[in-house]
Amino acid sequence: MPELLAREARLPNPSARLSGVSATSTFKNARAWPCVIVRNPRLKVTAAWTGVLASIPAIARIAATRPITWLVTRDSGIISITYSVRVPAFPRSAPSRPSRRGGSRLLQEWFPKFQNGDPMSTPHDFDVIVVGAGPAGGMAAGTAAAMGLRTALIEEHPEIGAPAHCSGKLQLHAFREFHLPQHLILNTLQAGAFYAPDGTVARVRRAVPDSHVVDRAVFDRWLAHQAQERGAEVLLQTRLRAAERVNGTVRVLGERNGKPFAATAALIIDAEGARPVLPRTLGFQLRRRLILGLQYQMVDVDLDEPDCPEIYLGTESAPGFFAWLMPIGDRRARVGVCVDPHLAGRAPLHYLDSLLRGHHVVSRRLRRARIERKLAGSIPVLASRRSTGREGMLLVGDAAGHVKATSGGGIYFSLIAARLAAEAAASYVGGDRDALARYDRRWRERFGRELRATAMARLALNRMTDADLNAIVATIAADGRLRSTIERLGDTAFQSRLLAPFITQALRPAHLATLAGPVLKILRYGLRALWDDGISAEENVSDEVNP
């Protein structure tokens, strides 16, 4: 039995449902054929129609606007991709083995809308260029290449995955949805401990695990390897400085290995991260607020509960955000702090050193620990709700502000957006000019509510005093019913699910005396975030990225 390598991909109005290596068209005057495309030259290549195989690169670029389905299988070392595409009949004069260029001319003759400055009719080096080889970039490049697009994955550093920037916490949702391999996992998390400024601690433990901690370097390299295996070209040590629109295509300019570099594509998927360069050169207005983070990966850490990360709140520990201790297994942990430079008077290093030396819990856990490596980065926790798609470019991941403002996490949402962006790229390259706007709508439908809710929660938290935080943590610690609600409904990926139940519990008469101030702040921002047209964080961010 052939091994299924990819689910059946169904683009608009598929003409047939495929099984094995055969297809039956359901459209009159439509042609359907089986063929095999193998990017790895070590594997066998077969095709029913060699002429069609030679024209596949061009055919794939129109797939999104023509009916198409495909199924990827592997049997005895042969990878088979079975296509069914509804296209006009080949002209009788068509050569039996058309060249790649000739195939494109035939397609332009069949579909005149691809001419006159359309991405299909203008020659370019790639169909799509993905900038940045983090999780969003790797997923976008792999998905685009699997859909038959000529794809480049560009990374400015000499090695993918370095330097690492985040704690690597990734929800189980991502492992299930994207079929991620288990070898990426360093640790599994099922609980959480929240320390108030006065030292009070509230502990919660779910019935099932919520997240894994992954090795970000290994994860990024695995995604890039998957993209390369599917046909993407990976370009390292390539720093891009600008992008420009030229005759219906987009050109990127920069340096590769110290020499001038330029390439053209129908579309750029920008996954540069929190400080993107290219979008501004194409007219994007990136209004966002960055928090600054620093963390140490440490060994010989004394851990009471290896599956329980600890969060330290308060203006002394981390103004505008929080500090953390994230167990990653085998007496190892990542200890870090993020601060909002608008609210913090000192750099992150000051707060991290103070945490390590002065916090009664952290200093005890790290009394024999030593630093293994240091990681630093920026996170766009508050971003405007402006469009993330514009002619010639889509934004994904941190570049698009796909980050939960309460926790700073965004890998899962970045993977979702990257896949949607690649699907939009296939449609756009095929001539569907509505694909970019559709991408913007689709990612907002999937997780836009979470970004709004967590942004409003962050604004409320930033206006709370240490006394407010002490009251909230003490109430959770003392109220078993409230803890049970958090443990039952809490989901670090979809945090808005807990917002209304938490407010309802907090409004009970027993808590009003101590939680009146925090509840009013939560109501002011949180309830408005529950509406689909909830207020934007745009009024609370600046036009310029923080230094």
C-alpha cells in the first residue's frame, strides 16, 4: 500500500477526486492525466504524458485558477504526485515535448488574462520568494514548493536556526495540525505557576498536556529541509535591502556572500521577523510596539516540577511584561525576561540580573546553575490591524504581528498564516488578483480574535498596579472553583476562551472587594475585544519600530 505523504490538496472547483495514479474528469472537453514529478534526482521519474511533464512548471502556476486536485504517495521509493487539471485541449500543432518556455507561451495563448503585466506573463526568476527561514518562512516555502511553485527561501545568516530568539514553547495544536515530528520535542508542559510581586503563588495543572518545548534551531532546520526536499531553493548569507515593483513582477535587491544580489518573483512572502525591512520599501505602514527580551539557557537547575513553567509578575521583575523560568528537561531551563521599553527604566539585562540574584524562588533554583547560552530578541506584541497583503507581497509571522500580546508566543499562528500565504501565492501566480485580500481575511478568521483579545488583555495588564496583580494571584490561589475554571478552559493558544468565564467568576460577590480595580480594567478592554469589530491596538502603537 503506498504511503500517504500529503493530504489531497483541493484548490477552487476541483475537476476530479484522485485515487492512486488515475483520474477521471467530470468536465466535458476536459483532459485528465496521471504524471509523476520528483524533485529528488535519486528517485525514479515516470510520466504518462512526457509533453505534459515538460510543461508542468507552467501548468502548476495556473493551478489555483483552474480546477486541480493532487495526491502525493510513496511506494517502493517512488514519490508519485497525481494531478487532474481542467485545461483547454492542446493545439494540434503543439510539440510532443514542449520546452519550459514554450509551455508558458501556450498557456498565455490559452489564458490571455495572464498577459499585459500580469505575474504569469512577465518572466521572473521564481514564482515566490520567501524571506526569512524561521518557522513562518520555512512553512511557507515548503507549502509553496509542494504546490509546484518555483520557490526561493532566503536567509540572511550563514546557518538556519541561529541565532535562536524565543523560548520554543509550541502548543500541541500545532503538532496535530501540521504533523510535526516528535524528535523536535525537548520537554512537555502541563502546568503553570504564577508568582505575584509579593511572592504569592497560584498553581494550575491541566488534565492533559498543553504544550511542548522545541529546539528552535532544530525546528527551523527541519522546516527548511522539508522545503528543500519539495523543490525550494535555499539561499543562505543573503541579506536583502529593498524590494521594488517592475513590470508586473517584484524584484529584491541585496547582497549574497558579500556580492550584489538581485532576483525577481511574482510574489514575496515576507517572514523577516519583528523588524522587517522589505515591507516598508513597498509601502506597508508597520505600526507596532516591540518588547525587548533576553534569556539564558542554563544547566543544573533545581526544578520541583519539570513540566511546570513559572511566570514572575510585577514592575520590579519585568515592567510591561513578565519574567519566566521554562523547564526544557534534564535539569535544564530557559530563564528570561521581556520588558516594554515605554514602561521600563532600564535595559532587559538589568531586570534579568536582578531576577537571578534577588528573586527568592529563582535564586534558589539557580544556585548551582551555569549559563549554557544567551538569547535575545524583539517581539511585536501590539500591532495595527492594517492589511498584511499588498500587490506583490504578503506578510506572515512576526512581520505581520501574528503574536499573542499576553505571552509573546506566535509560532503556531505563524505556521497557520504561512500555509495560508502559500495557498494564496499559488492563486496569485495563477492570475487571481483577489488572492492577497483573501489571505488577509482567512488568517483573521482563524486567529484574528485571539490577537485582538490578547492585545486588549495586555493593555489592561499594563495598567494594573502591583497591588492589582497581588490581588488577582491571591484570589486564584485561594479559590478552587476559579482554578478549576482555568484548568478546564485554559488554552495557551486560544486564550480568549477563558476571558468571559474568568470575568464572570471574578464578578462574584466574594471577590468584588479585592478585585474591583482589576475587574474594571479587564472589563474596559477585555469585553470590547470579544466583539468581531473589537477596538484595535493601533491607537496605542507608534509609526516607528522601537529601537
